[in-house]
Amino acid sequence: MPKHFLHDLARKHIDEAANLRALLSLRMVVGILERVAKINGLIPDKSLVPVDQRAMKFNEPVTFKIDGDHTPMGKLAKRVYGGTE
């Protein structure tokens, strides 16, 4: 009796089992590719720029200004966002 119960249960959830197997396979492939990229030096072992987010506290929104209309980025910013004199 238990053998038939497990067989019926497996047949009932065959799609869920296939989806789970596919998901686990994809996760394994991603993990392998990540390790290969680290071995080949494409992903650094540690952050290139250390940032301590706990030390960053801002009372105002952070904005960036591209200064100088004579630089390529300044010219692009002026074209995209409009210039203010």
C-alpha cells in the first residue's frame, strides 16, 4: 500500500519535481561559472574599492554635477539635460 501511495504522489507532482530539478541545475551551472570566472581572474577575490556603508550618512540627497562645458561629458550633459548658466 505505501508503495502505491508514493507512486501516485510522485505522478501527481511530476511538473513541480521537473521544475525543481531544472532550478537546481541552473543554480549549479551558475555556481560553476562563477568559480571559473574567479579562477580566470574575471571576478576579484575582494572589493577593489573598500566602502563602509555604515560610515555614510547623508542629511541631503546626493547629487552629482559635471563641471565644465568644455569637457566631453560636460557637453553631453548639456545636450541631454540642458544647460544652466
